Amino acid sequence: MIGRNVGTFSDATHAVIADMSLNADYAFMLPKVVRCDAKTVTLGEGGKEITATIRTKRGLQCCMVEQRGAYEQIFGVKAAKCWFYPFKQDAR
């Protein structure tokens, strides 16, 4: 996917995950922004949706979603806290 990071989810088409292996099998890896209001963003991927609270880190909007992949389930560890930032796909 070609695009760029943007400052707000209202300007974004997708949310990009930060500091996470793309080999992980989480339900949300590069979700689309389905809806966005002043306080929440709804992300969707693979027929699933999740609504998260919008936060601000280093002057940029972001949101946190807890996810459990195979690793967390097999080893019985807590869900991973995945941070997502707004991303706008280029129309090509």
C-alpha cells in the first residue's frame, strides 16, 4: 500500500500498527477507518470492527487496541497492546 501518515483519523483511510511484527496473526493489522468522531475511531478489517478511544501521543492522534494472536493464546500471556496511527492511502 502506498500512502503517508497523517495527523488525524478524520483525514485517514486506514490505521497503521506501530512497533509490531507484521508476521503476527492479529485480527487488525492494517484496518480501514470505518467511522470517526471527536473521541472515538472505528476500525474494520476482515469483517470485524472495533471502536477505540482516540488519544494523542507526541502531537499525533493514535489509538490502542488489545489483541490476542496465536502466540498469546498458546503461551497464555496477556493480550498485546497495539498502537495504531492514522494513515492515508494514495489514490493510484
